[in-house]
Amino acid sequence: MGLNLYEHNEKAYKSAVAMMQQYGKATIVHPTGTGKSHITFKLIETHYKAIILYLPVHEYLRTFLICITK
């Protein structure tokens, strides 16, 4: 089925994909509560062979770290 993103997150997702293709890495800087985690989950869903490191800065998500290796 796949994860559906809001329009503003879809734009950020596409930007992150372009950064990954150009630089081999990407960052998403958005305010708290705007869906950065959803964008990350979409990246994981569509780039499951990529190395993805997720470092949230919010105290609530402090223990939430995703690292996927090839």
C-alpha cells in the first residue's frame, strides 16, 4: 500500500531524494510536529537498501534511532 504524505511533506521527501542522489546524504529541517518522521518512514519504505540514520532532536523521541545498512 505505501505511506501517503501531506503535500508539504511530499515536497520535502522529493527534495531529500534529490539530495541523496546528488550528495549521498540528505537532511530534513522542519519545525516540530510537521511530519519529519513520516518523511523518514517514506524514505525507508522506498529506499530500503540505503543506509538511513535518523536522529530526532525532540526529547520525546530521544530513544528513537533508525540505522539501516546495506
